[in-house]
Amino acid sequence: MSIVHSDGLGQFQQYNATPPHASRVATKWLQEHSSEFRHFHWPPKSPEMNIIEDIRDVLLHAVEKRSPPPRTPMDLLTALQDSWCEKPPGCLQTLVETIPIA
């Protein structure tokens, strides 16, 4: 964390939902290194607040509608980039506004 966030502003987010995050090894490491970063505790079964899957779905649907469909990895990359650029400016804001607030 100190290498990536040398300014000391790094934050570790822990889901507390799956066993690897709560394993003894991970818990011990977090305790030993807790002074190096802030630890943001994520309540179990809390609403999803990361919109990356929503963005993926938006792009996936846009690429699926393209004709002809992408046939090579380069075609797919181009289709994804074009689809992203074709999204209206408020698309991300709309996704953010749909995040449930507890």
C-alpha cells in the first residue's frame, strides 16, 4: 500500500462477505499493517456501490447491437471504444444515481 499510495492516503476496502477476506492470514496481515493505510469496513450484505458491472452491462448490450458483430479481438476493442464514446454524457451519472443508499 505504501508503494502505491506513498502519500499515505490509501484505503483498503474489505467486503466481509467471503471467507478469503476474513481468513486468519488476511486478518493478521491487516492488523500488522494497519498503520500503513485506512481500513474501510464494508458491512456484510450491504448494497453494491461499485458501478463497474453496470458499465460492463451497458457496453455489452451496445456491442451486441452492432452490425456486423465484432469478429476479432481488435474488432471487439474498437466496438467497445466506439460504444463508450457514443454514450451520452450523463450515462455514468445515471448509473451513480441508481446506487441504493442504505
